[in-house]
Amino acid sequence: MSSLTPVKIAADRSMRRVDADGHMHVEMTNISKANVCPYYGREIPDSEALGLDPNRLYRLYRDPVELKAGADSFANKPLLLHHIPVTADEPARELWVGTVGGPVVFDGM
């Protein structure tokens, strides 16, 4: 399949369900894809060491090989309203909208 070939998905049933506590569970969804994305220099790890301008917009390629290698790192992590770094010491709970379950599967190569 060419990277330009459109992918069509047919779902005969909903991928969403709500449990007895009112929590929504999504059986399958895309969380990342190989493409070129804009990032400010300040959002790029080691940007100072790389000599990047923190206020300049850089376009970075998300390589599918790297996405596949890192897929497991998404499992059981907070799903955030805004893309910011979080840690156990600074969890930014006010931005949590859910959690990524597991196992995480990369399907794109």
C-alpha cells in the first residue's frame, strides 16, 4: 500500500462504551501518525543544546519506524487536553481528559 493510498475503516459497531461508573472506554483509536508536524523550539527536547530558537516554528517529521519503536510508551499514560510534558511530580491533572489504555499497537507499516 502506498503512503498516499487512503485508508478506509468500516465499523459495524461503536468503538465506544460507557461503564457502570460513567467512564467512557474507546476500544480502538489513532493516537499518532507519521507526518510532518509544527513544533516551537521550546517544545523540542534539548532545544537549547541544538541551538534552536524557542519562539521559532520548526517542522519535524514523525518517522513511522520511531513511532512503532515508541508505541508501548503510550500505554497507561494520561490523555491530555493540551500537548505538554507531565511528570509524577507535576501531573497537570486539570488537563487530564482520560487515560490511554493498553496494550498499544502500532499499525501503519
